[in-house]
Amino acid sequence: MFSHVTLGTNDFARAKPFWQAVTGVLELPVLFEYPGGIAYGTPTGPKIFIGPAFDGQPATVGNGTHVAFLAKARTQVDAFHAAALANGGTDEGPPGPRPHYHPNYYGAYVRDPDGNKLQAVCHSKNG
């Protein structure tokens, strides 16, 4: 459905270890780095860019906005949450079932060091 998502950071040196950790457990490869930022994903597939705001103004967080990453297994959701918290993220909802979305929905919510709300979700009962 989407080509890419861009999230701003005001401190790339602080943000990079967080993003390296969470994208690592989700098996998202580094696509390329650019001045003050990094992209994960594949050239022709979905991607996420983390870096300064393109207009040169401070990056801000969207209220009511979050980015959800697909996880292959529930264990990957658990690892995403743990990696986020170990690398400067904050908890916004621990790993667990969310049956109000559908019977196999398993997710976790965090905020990155810049305050962007993120989620990992597995839609399978396996893992």
C-alpha cells in the first residue's frame, strides 16, 4: 500500500542506535545513509527514512500518528519491544494480544527517542 514513510529526528547520533536495534530484529536492511539520516528497506520495496526534516525546521511528532511494522512472528514483536526499550525508547503498550482488532493480532507499542510512536505487529497465531 505504501512506498515509504519518513520520520524526523533532531538528534541522529541518539536516534541511530535505536533504529539499528529495532530494524535489526525486524530484519530490515540498511538501504543507504545520507547526511544526518538513514534509510531501511529495499530499493523497490517498502522503506523508512529517519533523518532531519527536509525543510530545515525542527522535527516534530504527529499526535495520533504511528507507524506499524509487520513482524513475522510474535517473538519478533517481543524482541522489537525489548530492543526499543534497551536503546532509548519508551513503552507505549507491552507485547500482547489485541483481540479487539482480530483474533490473531499481537502487537507492541513504543516511542523512539524523538517521540515518534511505533508498533510491531504479527497477524499470525504462530511464533
